Amino acid sequence: MLNSGDIWILVPLFALSIPIVAILISHQQKMAAIIHGNVPGKNNEALANEVQSLRSEVEQLKSVVGYQSAQLERLNYANQSLTTPPVQAPTISERLQC
């Protein structure tokens, strides 16, 4: 089965397999952290605060756009009530009679 010469081949293979196993274990730990949401180096509280501030900015923009839209509607209504009714263009027969 194993000769004394075969042992010397297995020793370097075993020695090289230790770092490979360590790298694989480290990789599995990182993947598990990513899957479960606890990524080291990311501050979840800071991200939550940033999302909240962005949401409040969007709400402010919505209210400003709504206010401006209402103002434009009022101006449009005021302009329509001040102008005279539109003059209808003459028909083709009326144009030909001139």
C-alpha cells in the first residue's frame, strides 16, 4: 500500500492543504456574514439614518411639487377667466367669399 517513499510525497501535500482549508473556512465565514446581514465594516445605523434623511427629502420635494402644481392651476384658472372666449377661425367657405 504505502511505501516509505510515498510518505515523503504525502507530507508536502498535507502541508499545502492546511492554508487551502484555512482560506476556504475564511471564505465560508464571510459568505455567512453577508447572507445574514452582519457585514463587518458596514455601519447599519449610519445607513438607516441616511435612508431616513433621503425619505424626508423626498417627502419635502413631494410637498413642494404639490404646492407649485396647485399654484399653476390657480394661475391657469385666473388667466382663463380674464381672457375673452377664443375666436373661431373662419371656415373655408368664409375665406373664399372675401
